[in-house]
Amino acid sequence: MKKLKILCAFLSVTLVLLSGVLVYLIVNREGSTVNIFRHYEKSSYKEYELSDKYLKFLGRSAVIDGEIILSASGSGIGFICEGDYAEITVSPENSYVTPSHYPRIAVYSDGNLVAMECISEEKTYRINSGYSGTEITLIKLSEAMHSSVKITKVASYSAKDVKPAEEKELKIEFIGDSITCGYGIDAGAYGSFSTSTENFVKSYAYLTAENLGADCSAVCYAGYGVLTGYTENGVINDKIVMNEYDKACHITGQDDPLWDFSKVRNDIVVINLGTNDASYCGSSYYGRQKFTEAYVNMLVTVREKNPDAYILCILGDMNNSLYSSIENAVSQYREAYSDSRAEAFSVDFKMGENDIVIDGHPGEKSNLYASGVLTEKIQTLIDYGYIER
């Protein structure tokens, strides 16, 4: 009987304690009652203004008539959702492009791939979230030259509004050609060009930024160069990257909106150009001289738009015959403009030892190797104080 009384007393005390805990959970410190299941009860479906109030913009883009236009490789959005799910609706900017030129995108949830495909029509992605917060990212994988994609809606079913993903301290811009685009990186050694095999997140550029914990943007066009684009007839063409450098995106049938360089202060600009120019310049003294002049002029423009950035001029081994001309151009520029914050640097992709894909481009392993070399170089510049972060 005595044991029974002790047990009853113990249960009573336990019940009182549990009641106190429950009261603490449902009453805040100011004494006002709140619902401990409030995040479920208050959840609702919300659509958001497509602006930096709610979204982090990745790379270059423009908001036109309330829609986000993405053209550049690696452009996209990132945001945090605290709720049941988020939705992103996309469509091709130009519905008349051929299947080989459909824009290719990827969607990630906390770094895990949710979807990867080419967009031929409007599509809505629903991404499961959680109340502790899930980072959702959409990235354009294919290059700017072939089709743009529109983000027409971002919505969520949640208790809180979505908010922009965190900005990273280090900002890197890559200026390049098809190598920077990740041309053919998801294909084998045989076949023809298609945006379905371009994958910027496997390129040396994106991998380098990831290694350094940096945000990156890219201005890269397959076949483009400094003096001329790729040519097979010995005639200079107008596929010059600097003709596109001031653009935010491409819109069918309209003037392309200009990029506001004040939006992002790049800490470093990496230029990987000269591979396509080699098709024209070859071993010609005249061609190399004209290339050097064009390269110096390009550096002047890049510095004007990026007054605080360190400029690193690289060239890989797909065709590096103009590397000495790049060294010469950088030397001339440094002397003429008293600018010591520009440097030439050769990056070996080790293509012969690893992999080669469509049209002789470096594959995934080669890009991974090159990213390691470039990461080490940039980290050294950071360590010695040439780049502040």
C-alpha cells in the first residue's frame, strides 16, 4: 500500500512537470498564447516578386516585364524556403529554337540535383522543402549563344517568405569560349554540337569557384575569340567576346539589355581566350601582331569595367599556340597603363592523359584537373594579398 502511494505521488509530480513544459511551449515570454503548430496552420501558397528582395541572382540576368531572362552559362537564382515546398516555373525565351538549341537547366535542393533537362515548353518544378530551411538553386547549364530561358514564377507553400541565398565573399568572373561553356562535356568523343551536352557546372570555371567558395559569373561563347572567332577559310569573322561583354542577356527580336557592372564587384576576372583566334593567326607574324593589339584593347575594357579586380589571363592546351602572344600583350598592357594587377598564366588541362570530347574539347576529368591548377593559383594570389576576400 505504501509503495502504491509512492507510485501515485511520483506520477502526480511527473504529470505536473509535463503540464508545465506544455504551458511553456504554448506561452511565449511576453505571456501571449501562440500555437505550437503555427507553421502548419499559417502556411499558405504565395507567389513572389522576381527581385533581389526574395532571390539571389547568379551570374548575369535581367528582369523584363516581371520575368527573369537567363542567357549566360551559370546564370540563375538561389533562395531559401522554409515550408512544405517551393515552385519555379520556366519556359524557353524563344519557342522557335531547334531541339539542339533548347536551353538546358539544372535544379538543386541543398546541393542535391532535383532535375536536369532541356526546356522546350513551360514547366513548373515543385521542390520539397523543410521548416528548418532548404536552399533551392536553378542554374542555366547551356551557353548564352543558343537560346535563353525565362523564369516566370517563384512560389512556395510556407509560413515564411522565401529569402535570397547567402552571398559569398569572393566574386569571380570568367570570360571565355566553348571551353568555359563546358562544351560537349556530357557527350563522348563523337557527335555534333547540342546544348543537351553542355554543362557549365562541370567546367573548370564553375569547379574553381566552388573550390574557392566563390560566386561566379561567366561571359562565354563557343567559337568566339579576341580578334576573331573560329575560322576555316582564313577570313576574320565578327565572333568577338568583347562585342557581347556589356550585355545582361539576349532577347529575341529586341535590343539586348545592358549589364550594370556596379551590381557585382568582381575580385578576380579570369580570361580564357585565344584558342579560336589561333585558327586565323597560326604562325603568321601579322596575325599574331593583330591578336596582341586586340588583346591589349580587351584588357583596357575589362579593367574599365572591373577597377578593383585582379585580371588573370589563362590559356589551356586545346590549342595554346598563342600563349606567348598573350604574355606579350599582358606585358605591353602592364607597362602602357601602369597596371601590375594583370598576369598571364598557362593552365594545363592534361587532355592527352584524361579525356577528350566533341570537337577536341576537354572532358570532365580534364576540367577537374584544370580547376585544381587554377584554384591553387588563385589561392596563392589570395594568400599573398593580391586578392582581398
